Amino acid sequence: MLAAKHLNKNNRRLIGSKRTSPHKKLLSFIFGVITIFFLTATLTTLGPGYSLTSASIHEVSHLFSAEDLVSVMGKENRYLQQSLPDGYEEPSVAPVLFEIATNLDPDDPRSLLGRELPGFSLFDGKILTAGEGSDYTNMPIESAPPMEVLLAEREASTERIEELDELKQTFSEENKEELPVTVHIVHTHNRESYLPELQNSKEALHESVNITLAGERLGLELAKYGIGAEVDTTDIGEELNKRQWDYSQSYVMSREIVQEASEKNEDLQFYFDLHRDSQPKEVTTVEMNGESYAKTLFVIGENNPNYQENEALANELHKQLQDQHYGLSRGIFAPNTTGGGKNGVYNQDLSSQAMTVEFGGIENSLEEVYRSIELFAEVFSEYYWENQESED
């Protein structure tokens, strides 16, 4: 009798569970649909700057180190945890979730202040490797002048151009043998100039006395060490105007130039894009042996598949500059990639040996820039030939 009552009771529970199961499934389905609509609405209403893209995923992944990934994988395969360094501590989940949800980093006040203070977003970039005196107060400033300002005529002495022409003539007479060209030099912001070279101008921009002279000088200095370089001196500012393009499309224009050069010459190995910074002289100048030099700065775009290789190259050159000419390099900088038309690529996706190099700032003279170029060429040639020998 008791057994029968117990059996009937179990049967009623089983029947009840069968009756409620479809209701649970229906509620789960409705909840799932609502969740999908909510997530879709959230992603689409936040705007393109906050949509789910490869760049945003890349940014989130930067919150985790390689050790964190190994630690997670080690939960399933204990053997992997043997490769973790001594003293490794698993990351706390709460700070990571907080940063993902709010985009605020408790350890970096810029993440909060940058949204409240006008112009503070200029300091959103990262210093990958800091040189002497480099910090977040003197990071490079990339100016974007209106087209009428960029193309305005300005007076400048032709002395620098004549000086370079004489140097090129002397070099061609002394070096009859042509070198294999393995370095390509381009100037995306070709009209960037230096105030001491201009007359009565408040804008460090000029159509001929500009950063392209530094590029040509670098080509000559590299040739002294047996390294052939082709220097592109296209007036990209004028080309932008002809196409009625915006200044922010400068890298699209220079990309065409670099791709064409790469297709014509399979021997090209290194790609340098030369610029000048907008920081004042006290930030961009160093005194060595009684003379002033324009500091160098390496800029690496992290939003491209080659950024690790490009950063490794910049790190090696920065290290050698520091070892031989301490203070000449300001370090390695990665600009913010989340707004302002910055894509974090800078055409460095075209080669694993490409980088942007800034020589000096608006208040440096070309003479100071040339001195730095001589030292840069010397250091790069050492790196170049060491690697050529290792490959042979």
C-alpha cells in the first residue's frame, strides 16, 4: 500500500515535469530572442567607433598577457602551466570585467579624463619603449592642417636645396658603381618643415624645403655604407589637392607609392616613412659633444598584422642608438587607434620591416636633423650588414 502511494507520487512528479518542460523551453526561447535583440541594438546604436570590429577585439585582447592565456589553457592541460614564470599570479577577473564594461582603466586616469577634458585624447597613445626624458606629457603631436594652410606659399631660403644638390653631385662623381636598392624612403606628410628654415612663417610647412630633404640626405648617408636607397619626393600635398582628397587621406596616397615601388623592385626590404614632430625644441633636441641633434622617434601602428615584427626592428634600432648615442632616441610610440581618423596601420601592413621615423620637431633646423641622420644611418648600416651576414 505504501509502495503504491510512493509510486503514484513519483508518477505525478514526472507528469508535472513533463507538463512544465515545454513552458520552460518557451520561456528560454523568448528570453534568448530578447537577449539577441538587446545586444544587436546596443552594438548598432553606439556608433561605428564602438561597434564590434577586429580593432576593438584587438584592444580587448591587450588586457590579457600571453601568460594569462597559457594559464587559462593550463586549466585543461596541466602540462602547459609548467611554462609559466615563477611567481606568476592569475589575473583578477573583476578589474578586467570592469574595464571591458566601462572602458575605464583604474590604473590609468587618462581613460577617464580623456572623455572630460578637451584635447586630452592626444595623450591616448602608448609608449612602447621610452627614451631618455620621454613620458606621456611629451608624446608626439600629429597636426592635421586644413588644405589651404598646407598649400599656402611661404618663403624659404634655397640654400638647403643647393647644398643638397652639390652633395648629390659630389657623391655621384665619387661613386660610379650602382648599389642594389633595398631601402625605400617615402614622406607621407611631405610638406612638414622646420621653422628655422622658413622666413616669417608661423606654420612649419613648405612645398620644397621640408622633410623630403632629410629623406634624400638619409639616402646619401646609407649609400656611404653600401646600402642602396630610393627616395620618393612626391608632393603628396599637391596630389591630394588634385584629387580633392582630405589631408587625412595622405596615407592612402603614400600607400599607392609604396605598393608601386614594391612591385617594381623585388629587392626592397626596408620601408621608412619620414616625418617631423610638432613638439617644441626642448622635447626634440639633445646636446652631444657640444653640438645639438634633432631627436628621433619611432612610431609603430599596432592595428596591422606586422606590428610585432616592426616593433622588434624599431626596438633593435632604438637600443643601438641608446648604446652608442645616448639620448638621441625618444623611444617607440604607438598612437591611439580608436578615433580621429587614425587607423593604426600607417601602411606598415605592407612589410614586416616598415616603420615611421620622426626626425626632430618644428623648432629644429635641418642642420640638426642632418646630424641625427648621419648617426641613424651609421646605426642602421650596422644592423643591416649584421643581418645580411647571418642570412648568408
